[in-house]
Amino acid sequence: MRTIEPGESLVYQFTAEHSGIWMYHCGTAPVLHHIGNGMYGAVVIDPPNLKPLDHEYVFVQSELYLSPDGKVNIRNQSGTTHVIADVQGYYSATGNRYNALQPQRILDTRGTVGNLPGTFGAGQTRNPTVTTAPGVPADAPAAARAPTRRRRVSPSPARSPSA
């Protein structure tokens, strides 16, 4: 693993010998922190003789564990970047019930959502408050970020499959 600096790229090539669904994540250390913060998704390899489908969905979701004051740490490891964060639900104070919400934006550094405007610099951490999002109670111990989605529809004369 190595850090890919702004403007650089790294290509991973592989031969898909088996169909299925596999997890992917960024190749920058510390991988455990990235996975824990939702920087992962799914690689879907369809079997060669798969019949046309009407729909195919893959949902990937992660949890954000909140500090006692309802905040979450978002850290930028290197370079500079803007950050957008949405919350789509929360766990009850007892932690045994998930409550879904329409996605609510809690941070967008391109503007003023979250009151933390401007790009994140290398090593910078920001702490948006999740419990101020509409519908999230002040005593919520954890929240869920919006999922990564893949959608595949049946081919038609007007439309090709999309991923």
C-alpha cells in the first residue's frame, strides 16, 4: 500500500475468474480506519450467462458512532479536499432499534452546511454534529451514513445496463 497524492493515480488490474460480490476499499493505510469510516464499496462480477434482469441492487452501509455531544470525527489524511456527509438514520438511545430517515446532509464544506466551510487540509479533523439533523434525537448513540448503491437494469433498445 502507498499514499496516492493529488494528481497521481494507481490502477489495480485483475482477472475476474469467479462471479460474485466482493468488498473493495482504498489502498491507503490505515485501511481499518477507512473501512470504519465508510470508504468501501462492492465489486459485482456477473456470471457470463446471466439472463437479463429487470433490476439489480447492491446496498453498502456503515455506522457512525457519536461522541456524547452528538458529534462524529471526520479526518483528512493527506492533500486537501471538500467533504460531503449525509446521515440516513440513527439508533435509539438503548441501541436496539434502527430508525430510518430521508438522507439529511450534515456537512458540505463547499458551502455552509455544518458550519465548517472550506477544504480540509492534510491531517485536519472536523466534527460536525449529527444530532442536529432533522429527526435525529440528541441522545442517539450512533447513526448510519448514506449507502453506496449499484443499479443494473434490463437492456432495452433505448437504454443499456448502467452501473
